[in-house]
Amino acid sequence: MTAAPPPAEPAVPVPEDGEAARICRELLRIDSTNPGDGGGPGERAAAECVAELLAGAGADPLLVEAAPRRASVLARIPGTEPALAPLLVHGHLDTVPFEAADWARHPLSGDFHDGCLWGRGAVDMKGTLAMTLAVVRSWARSGRRPRRDLVLAFLADEESTGEYGARYVAARHRDRLDGCREAIGESGGYSVPVGADARIYPVAVGERCTAWMRLTATGPAGHGSRAAAGNAVATLVHALSRLAAYSWPVRLTPPVEALLAELERVLGTTIDRERLEAEAARLGRAGELFAHTVRNSANPTVLEAGHKVNVMPGTAGAQVDGRYLPGTREEFLETVERLLGPGVAREFINLEDAVAGDPTGPAFRAMADALRAEDPDGHPVPYLMSGGTDAKTFNRLGIACYGFAPLLMGPELHYQRMFHGVDERVPVEGLEFGVRVLDRFLGSY
């Protein structure tokens, strides 16, 4: 849940030459938490901040609202070669909620401490938005332009279904995306240490599919002291237990196979495809890149039932975060139905198929070249994301999507654990690295 920040204290200045850090701090101090239930402050304040920064760079930003305070910002940066297809660069303004008491530094403080900016959204993904804005503003000052048009989309509601953000833009402002064939978004291009002096940079070329489900069990309501067959709470709990205990079969998809081949090359090892979970554990941080993308999953995350200990409720509900690998939708849904059994109804909160990009195409090569130019000891590799992003919406429009938000992290910082975690923070030097990589890629591709 959100909370007001503590009384202001003298701010520790961020490095003077780091515009991305200054923008990131400004965005972190804006509460744009999205609980997914229609509450929260909305993204309007963050959208207005972004629009002002874009306007200061000579862009003509369009601020749109899908509902009161659920705002997104769209802009186009003209390129020098109009024959080239525009590139969509998208990111989200909202963040997941937080419990401030659990944090070492307040999640809305934007504190600069130990070389990092702290706050909810530092990694997911206000830091990336700040890098993009810093690049665009730098170009405006120097008169530089990219080769192709860049379509910028700073979106609401990614942390829920995207109904008030990406889906709204795709439905109501589709003309703003005309001509886009490729896109970059979050969750790729970050550093993963492998050894003392080498780093892997996973670039997302796909995602697992999404199946968020709402489950409802029904039974007789009555006094809690009376025996009753078909207790709704018991029926639901047994169904959830079967779902949580199920061991999904291992499936090796093409994006994961491409990652494994690159890891073998970079690490000088052989990865046994018959025991992938054990191999993931053996390879440590590198193994985490495929540990959660070789199986489907269905994790119960929300329970709702009853209101008093001596009253047996007539209904009990739950929410389940389901994720399935590309090409396994029917198997996944049939398995879930069988595990739930009779007496539990299922409806979808969100059901979306996979995102696909080309790990052998020119876009991926350009991203890899930009990373290697800034880190000669870095090894860009393709990978499949275990979660999901707004890319699913744009992929349905025929846009090939990649996860590319370059960031250099020290070995003490674990990128994946920052997502939705406590004490989320981003290194300022890592942001400046990301600015240089994005400048190379966006300017030359």
C-alpha cells in the first residue's frame, strides 16, 4: 500500500553531469502506484512531468486519459530517413504498490545513497524512462536526429492489464503507431555478472503468455458450527493445493534453446537439456535466465472468503497468476481445468498470447553492437521473459517486440530481484551507461 513520504530532508545531490539521474529522481518522487483495483493516484502527475520534459526538447507530446488520472503520453521524434519504418519505444509510468515500513529508505524519496537512486520504480521502470528522455533532450540541444522516426509511448496501467494504457492507445490512438514494425520496451539489456570481468546482457525476444484467473467456489452458507458437505472454502483450498503442487512438464522453446546455445558459447560449458532445472542451479545468475521459462506455472496469489469465524460463507474466491509457454495454451488450460475439479468456476482476468522478436535480425544485431561498444567484455544473448509487458498488446498489431532497457548493474545488485521487491534502487553510473547505449542504438538503427 502507498504512504506519504516522510518530512523532506536535505537532498544529497546526484552527479551534476547526469541528466538521466535527475529525471529519474523527479519521477521517483511522484506516486504513480497502481494497485490494479481502480484505486491509487493514477499516472497523471507522472505523465505531466514527462510531457513537460518532452516539450522542452522540442517534441509535441500528446497527453491522453483513458479514465480520470489514468494518463499516457505519446510523441514522435522525426528521423532523417523517412523511408525507414518508425521504431516504437514504449515504457510504463505506473509502479506496483509498496509497504514503506519494509524499506530502508522511503519508496517515494528518490534518495541518492551508495551510488544508487532508491525508490519504487527505480528499475521497473522510471529509470529507463529517464534514460530515454535524457537521450531525446540531448539530441534537441545538439541538433542531432535519429535515422528513423521514433514513436515514444509512456504508458499507464502496465502493472495491471493495460486497459487504461497500451490497450487504450492501440484502440483509440492507433494512428500514432502507423508504420511501426518493431518496438523496444522493458526487461532486457541489463548486465548479469559471469566471472570476475565478464557480463551477459540478455535481450528479450519473447515472453511467456499470460493467464490471470479468478476462481470462485460455491457451497451452502450457514452457521460455522454445523457440518456441511461442499464447504466453499474447503473446496477452493483443495483445488488450490492441487494446482500449487502440480509439477508442470519441461518444454524447451526456440527462444530458450537460442539462449542455451549462447550460454554454452560464452561460458565454455555444455548444458544438459535433460536436466535443465539442475543446470540452472549450477550456472547461478546465468541459469536464472532460463530457470523460470522451461515450464508453465500457476501460482495462487490472492484469497478472499468469509467475514466471521462462526459464519460459513456461501462463496470463496481466489486469484491465480498463470503463465504458459508459447504453443502450450490448450495443454495449459486443460490441465488447470482438471486440477481445479468440480465446484470451482474459472474466469479470466487477463489472457494473452506470446510476444516474438527475431534474435537473428538486424534490430537484435544493432542492440548487441551498441552494448558491446560500451562494454567490450559484455556478451548480448537472446532470452525469453518469464513475466509479461505491454509488448503483448503491440505484438497483436504485428509489431515485433524486444525487451531492451540497457543498464549496468554492479555484482552486488540483482536486477531481477529489484522488480516488485523491497529497497528497489538503480545505480547512477548504470543509468549513464544505459543512456550511452540507447544513444548509439536509437541514433543509428
